Amino acid sequence: MQLNKIINFSAIALGCMLMLSSCQKESEVLHYSASEYAELSKNLNLPGEVYNYTVNVPSHFGGDLIFNGNIDPTRLNRENHIATLGRVLFYDELLSRNGTVSCGSCHVQTAGFAHNEALSEGFDGETTVRNSLALGTTAMGLTTSYGGASSFGGEALAGFSWDDSIHSMEEQTQAAIENPAEMGMTMEDMVDRVNSIAYYDILFRKAFGEGEINEENLLAAITKFVNSISSNESKFDEGLSQNFNANQPFANFTAQENLGKELYNTNCSSCHGVQHDFTVLAVANNGLDLNYADNGKGDKTGKASDMGVFKVPFLRNIALSGPYMHDGRFESLEDVVDFYSENIQNHDNLNFRLRGDNGQAMKMNLQDHEKEALVAYLETLTDEEMIKDDKFSDPFGE
């Protein structure tokens, strides 16, 4: 801050006092005091100054938009404190009934925030009924999990669960907390547990102010953290940023990867999207079975047209997030490609995009070199920066 020349000494002194007071208030938002940081460091590996969790939209997704908007520095840093709190809550095993699992147990950073198990194990050893969906966004899908509703206009797409029954991250978080096969808590128990842990007094105060440890803020903080996980630095993004046309060959791709991209755009993009910024379909039956033990959306709605219908997932970081499908039946991308090439079942609700001209389940009949090319292309969707970014990592680790 620059002070104008003022002859009156008392005015200068008053101005300096006001400036100091302002800097102290901003510092309280930007940084931790020595005593606060010492307390936090007993349990947490956090930076002295909070990470920046602003999500920038790259030029190939519309250019230079910022998730947090043009907000003042004090508010921006408050938002970063909220995301920091969310990060700690996300990884804190103390917040399950017996202190053994966290959100991060089933949504692992190195797996693209999915879980490399068909089903995940909850606090008492009971397994979930479905495969853990990957978390994260492109900057075009803010406030979403993979395949969630786009916040940049267009049709609202699938929600946050395989059966399309949950449509906000807050609701999804609460469902995981209260699920007896996952964390096994009530929200009242969760707030009481958080109130009993010293580092949360500091983190909530920095994020929301005094006396603001409550259910609403707890869920909002986790949502803020999850929404900051943006995946847009893959080899695919590099190629798209060079020519802005996903239907043209990419100069940074090998011939095999470009062939795979062409095959994907022809056979897969009508459901999953060409640019991988959001899915085209919300939910669909993809012909996994003729008769399903788990009917997905149909088990929720009871409608015949919803039987065997599941969320269409985002494919970013797909090479990291196996096994695949709602029940984790496919171990590898090769298994997935084989299924779509030869084994789609002619279920009554099979999406029309997967039917041939004769109305029957499509047989793509890909040759071996085409299958290999398609897998190679899907591997270009891996964002190596996201999966090793410290600001998304477990703060209870080394």
C-alpha cells in the first residue's frame, strides 16, 4: 500500500496504525500463527501458507475462466482455507466409527481418486455394494464427480452415484459418512467427533470463523476440496490445446494413439464425449448382462425402462482407476475393449447407440491392432500432475 504525503504527523500515525491492523487481519486469513501451526503440525503435514485451490479453465476448454471468479485476495484465501479443511476431513480416519477408514481410503489419489478394488472395505470390514467412482473434474465439470452435471451450461447430466440417485457432492459425502458399510457415523456424531479434535478448532476458525463447526460447513468444506481436483494436464489435453479439434490428428500423439482416438471418436464418444469435458449421456444400459443381479437405477425407481441402467462415467485417468464397471468385473482396459468389441448383450434397455442397423446388440469386431490402439489412446487421458500434486495428497502422511 502506498501512502500519500501528509503533512500532519498524527494523520500519518493513524494511517500506519490502520494499515497495520488491515495487514494483521489479512495475515490471519493467509497464514497460521506460530502457536496454531505448532498445534496443527502435531498431526498434520500442512504448508505454513495455504495452497491455492483455484481451478483455472485452460484455453482448450473455453479459456481463462477461473472457478473462484474475480474475487478479492482475502476472500480467495478464505476459500483456500475452506479447501484445506476439506482436504483434512477427506483423509481423516478418525471420522469413521472406529477410526480406520476415511473418504480417501476409497478414493485414492494415485488411482485417479478411484479405488483399485472391485468393492471397497468399510470401517468394520463389510464391503460396499458397488465399485468406488472416481472423483475429480475437468474445469468444465465443476461441482461434479466424473460424469456429473456440468456447471458451464448445457443439460444437467448424471449425478454422483452409479444408480443416479444422488445429485450433489454434499449429499454424496453425507451418504458415505452415514453408510453402515462405509464410515458408519451419523452427522451428529461426526460434528461431535470433529469438535473433540484440537486441529479442527483451528481449521474451522480459519475457514468459517468462530463457533462454526457444524454439519453444513463440514460438508461444504469437503465439497470445496473435491471440486478443486481438476484434471486437464494429460497428453490428450496437450494435443487438444495445440489445434482445438479433437477430431483431427494430434501432433504430439503416436500413429497408434491417433488411430485409437479415431476409433474412440467413432465408437465411444457418443456416450462419453469427444473432449472429455463432460459425458454426453447421463445414464445408460450398456449391455453388460441379459439379467442383472444389481439393476442400478431400476432398483431405485422400480421402472422397467430403468432396469440395468447405470451412470455413464467420465474417462479421464481411466487407465489408473480399474477395475471397471459398477461391479468391478473387468480387471483391465483390454477386458473393457474386448467386451465392447464382441460381448455386448441384447438387453431390453440397451442404449440405441449400442445397437446395429438390425436392432441387435452391436458387434464392433475390432481387430487386435485396433484394440491396442484404443487402449493406447485411453492411456493418454492420464493426468500425471494431478495424481502427484501435494495439495491433493494425504496431509496425515509424511
